Amino acid sequence: MAAASKEAAVGLASVETSMKNAALLGMAKTLEANIKTIIKANQKDVKSAEKNKLSPALVDRLRLDEKRIKAMAESLRVVAGLPDPVGQKISTIKRPNGLVIEKVRVPIGVIFIIYESRPNVTSDCVGLCLKSGNAVVLRGGSEAINSNIAIYDILKESCKTAGLPEAAIALIKDTDRKAIEILLAQKQYIDLVMPRGGEELINFVSEKSHVPVIKHYKGVCHTYVDEEADLNMAEKICFNAKVQRPGVCNAMETMLVHKDIAARFLPSMIKRFREAGVEIRACEKTRSVISAIGGPALGKKEIKAATEEDWYAEYLDLILSVKIMESPDEAIAHVRKYGSAHSDAIVTENKQTADYFLKRVDSACAYVNASTRFTDGGQFGMGAEIGISTERLHARGPMGLEELTTYKYVIYGNGQVRE
């Protein structure tokens, strides 16, 4: 499979943009024509997940309905409409000796993507990789195997119909982890590995891979509510960041609140979270504030004490850690110590404080007065993403078309030789 993908990547690198776009538009149309087939396969996975007592948030990540499948198709259409990065000139240097040196975008080659739960990742990755001229090998989680196979079979047929190399997209249908180990050793065929999933998966791939890895690491995302925050805005942002879709990597896991506004902000905020079914785990200062002001309904006994492990936790569920901060500096130190360099936000009306936060929080995505839920390729105008890189090299944040390319230098001369 890896060898065939490498061969396909060679041909795909020179395919015309119009042909790639036609393939993506065909895939979008075929997805919509097969909604019932996909939902039927997905229902098998959802029933299995519920039987195995996966959390409601994780089941939600897994579930597909007509709206979500149409969104997958629309994502392919958006990617088809984006500029093709392959062949783009990044820069041109003209040397005194007459040489013209161009820095040009080229595909990475073969990309191996390992992911869990969300079957929409299958179509997102196929669309982005094909448009950027890369062959892709996919390995989804066992919990979504029926959904992934159904989507892949539909996309593969469209790829063939469009005249693209059949091996340009491949799916490992074996759920045994040994299959991953075999492919991680194929450095002569695979150029990049992108694991998307839990900490165990990321560590496993990083330890076993002979191929360069870009990590879609866990999302321990924070929102810091500053002393000069608009509290109505802060409540809206924090609620969205935690509750709108808690089982995804850009959901808020820890809320930090400045001490000077804690008594005004926390009671109504915590009450709203509790009404939405959110379990709160808080520092002692937070528990005392809530107990003193919130009354019996929000008494200290009703709020769990946070442990050291909670500050590191990616819950992917309706659970939230809350801590009171003495200053922006303490909030920044907390984010740097416990965060995963994914997405972190500050809510404040003070531009100087906001700029201070942005310069010192070294996350792939840093927000001012907005929900961390926007860390997403579609929301960033990329159509989709193959993952959100928390690495520092090559790519950071949502990885779209440009992030799926590297570059080479193309040099034009007219007989120059080096003296």
C-alpha cells in the first residue's frame, strides 16, 4: 500500500488544478448522493459506542447525520475553490551573475494520517491532500471503522472516475495496531505522519515512527477572564468554548478568572454551566467564593476540589476546571505550565493586557475576546484541516493546503559556471 501510494504521489504532483478540482466536486456530489448509505454504516458504529459506554461527548464526535454529511460535501467544494498551492512562487531572487532563483511550493509526497472517532476527518483529509498534490494513507479508529470504510469507498470511486491515480487515497481497514507499526517503518515510501487522537496514540506514534511526525496533540485549552473583561462577553465566550461541542480538541478545559472580578463573575457563570450539565472542579479560592455568594444551590460541597492532574486534563466532556488568578502573569504561567500549546484565550477590554498575553502565551492559536472553538480549518477559511499542529516546526495550528506543501528552489541560468 505504501509503495503504491508513493508511485501515485509522483503522478499526482503534476496533475492540473482543474482535474483535481473536478475530482473534489465529484466527491462532494457523490457523498450527498449516498447519505443514507453513510448513515446506515455510521449507526453501526454509534450503537457499538453506546454499548461500550463511551461518553455522550465522544458518541457525538462519532455520530453522522444528514447535516454533517452535507457539511463534509461543502468542505470539499470549498477546498476545490481555494487557490492551488502547488507551483506557487514564494519568492524570487535575481543574482548579480544573472541567475534567477525561485522558491516554489511542491507537495510533501505521501502523508499517513492516524485519527480517532470523527469520521468526517476521512473526507477532509482526502480533499486537502489531493488538492495539495499529496497521496494519503488513512487509518481511522476501530470505533468508526464502518463509517470510515463507507466514506472511503465512495471517495475512491469518485477519484477513479476523475482519472486520478487510484492509489492516491488508501485506507487501512485492519484495526490491529500492528498495521500502524508496519507503516511507521516505511520511511522510503511515507514522507510525513500526522497522528490525531489521545495522548496514548500520540506517544505511541512518536516512539515508533521512523518517519517525521507532526503531532495533533491534545487540546488543553484555557480562557482567562481578566479583571477588565466585559463580563457579559466573558460569560458568552466561556459558555460557548466549553458547552457548544465539548468532545473536540478546541473546547475549553480550564477557565481562569482574575480575583478582582471572581465574586461578580463566577456565581452566574457556574450556575449557567451547572444548568448545562457541566461538572466543575475548582481551586479552593473558587469553591470559597461560590460557597459564600452562591447559596446552598452552589455550595462548596457541590463543587469538586480540583487536583493537580485536573490542570493537565483534556476531558473531552462536560467537565471544567476553574481557578482564580492573582494577575495576568499568574494566568500566563499557568497556561505555559499546564497547557498543550493548542488554543488559549484572554477576555479583556485592556489592549495592553491583551498584547502582553499574546506575546507571552506560546500557543499555536492565541485569542483575544473570542472562543477557542474557532481553531478549525473551516473557520479559518481553509475549507478543512488534516489536523491542528501543536509543533513548532514546519506548521502550527490548523493545517490546510499551504501547510501540506514544502518547497524547492528552481534556478534559471544561461550558461553560468561558478568561478
